[in-house]
Amino acid sequence: MAIFPSKKFRPSNDTSLPARYRALLAKHPFALFGLPFIATMVLGSFFLTPATALRYERHDRKVKQLSKEEGLGIGRDRRKVDMKEEYYKLAAKDLDNWEQKRVKRLPGEHDGVL
């Protein structure tokens, strides 16, 4: 049986940049891989923060919080609501005599009658 040498095989053209990087990476893994990776993540977050802020600013321009009056579409010409007036207007109606009426269905729509 042959004895395998403990030296690693190095090709003759060992002067290329990737070959030198691989050799140095084995000696200093954090400095040549970890540190650039962490720096990329940190700098990426700083560069993406304005883009994200721009996205949310555009969204805020489209969506605004409305007051109750704006949401109901009530403008300056709205009438004042008086609870007593509304109560007596409702009390003047005869609420005991009423008749149930079916809503007319659209053509082709199921009317729910068996």
C-alpha cells in the first residue's frame, strides 16, 4: 500500500487570484469571508432605508386618515340633527301596522322560494 503525502497538491499555476484567495481564506476565514459579508449586510440596510421610506411615503400620500365628517361625505351644508325631532318624527309613524314585502329579484337570480 502506498503512503499518501501530507502535503496538499498545488498546481503549478498557483499565482491566480482565486487560488491565492482560497489559500488566504483557509488561514483567515473571518477576515476574508465573514467581515465582507457582515459589511455588505450593514451597508445594504443603510442603502435600503431611504428606498423603504420612499415606499411608505408614497403609500401615505394615497391613503389618508379621514375625519368622521369627511368619511360620511358631509360638507358644510349639512343639516343639524336634533334627537327630539327625530324621535317625534319616528313616533308619528304607525309602527304597529306594517306589511312585509319581498324585494324584487333580478332576472335569472334565485329567489329562495322552494
